[in-house]
Amino acid sequence: MKPVQPEFNHLPFQRYWMSFCILLVTLSGLMFLQQNISGGGVELESHRVGVCDVQVVLDQIPQGKVITQEFNQLRSKMEQDVRDQESVLRRIQQEASQLQPGTDARREAEKRFAISKAELTWMQEDLEQEFSTRFKARRDELIKVVRDAIQEVANERELDLVLNNVARAAEFKVYVSVWARKDLDITVEVISRVAARAEDR
């Protein structure tokens, strides 16, 4: 009589064995993944991250308010210059409309109108470029002061990284780009630091 052999070839047993192997591989993979995630978490926890709303700083510090007021006045002056040139243009156009078509005087007035219109376009472009250049130069100087203050506060708070926290949009909708605990937001400290420098001058 032959010894009884385990029936490994039976279909139910094969399915059971396959399921067991899949489960074992899955558990091993999950344990490996958990170890990697845990290791990454420990590594991230060794770095302290803070946030600072740079735009709020620029808007609130005295130096930023001075620049805003200065360039608002400059913008008003430039707009007035453009309006004055537009008045000259309308006057020439009105004079031309009262002259007989085809006459030398009418052609001369139309020529002056075309030149004045071109000058208005050039003026607008030049003023816009001048405004942008001057504003960027002043803004860059101020941003450097703000960055120095951010670095000082970050060093005092022992932060390894400071992210810019933006919560505005052109259409006045609010978007939060980053999240951090309130105690890691250094915006108010940076404003105070830069404002103190303005008072020392």
C-alpha cells in the first residue's frame, strides 16, 4: 500500500497557498514602506520651518508706506502729463475740423495732429517704463532689508527654512499657499524688526 501524499495539486489548496504568498509579500512591502516613511518623518522633524507673508511686511512697514505714497504721487503726476497732452491733441483736432479740407492749413493741422498723437504714445510708454524702473529699484532695496530681517529672526528662532505665505489674489479671492503653526509665523516679528530700523535712521 502506497503512503498517502498531500494533495498539493488540488485547486482549493493552490488558491489558499497563492493567497497566503500574496498576503505575505503585501505585509512585507507595507512594513518596508512604513519604515521608510518613519525614517523620512524623523528626518523632516529635525528641520524647523517658518512662514512669513512678505507682502504684508512690505505693506505694513514704514519704509513700504513711504514708497507707496511716493509712487502714488509720481503716478498722479504722470497721468496729469498724459491728460495735458491729450488736451493739446483734442485742440489740434478741433482746429483741423474747422479748416477747409484740401487746403494747406488743413493739411498742416492734420500733420501736427499726427505728430502730437505719436508723441502722446511715446510719452505714455516712456512714463510707464520710467515708473516701473524707478519702482523696481526702490522695491528691490526694501526687499533686501526685509530679507535681512527675516534671516535675523530665523536665526534667533533657530529656523532652517522660511516659506513665503501668500493669501491674496488679483480677483480678491483668498488662497493659502502654505500652512504652519501660528508660533512658526514670523511675519509680525519681521515687521517690527524692519520698522525699528526705520526709527533708528
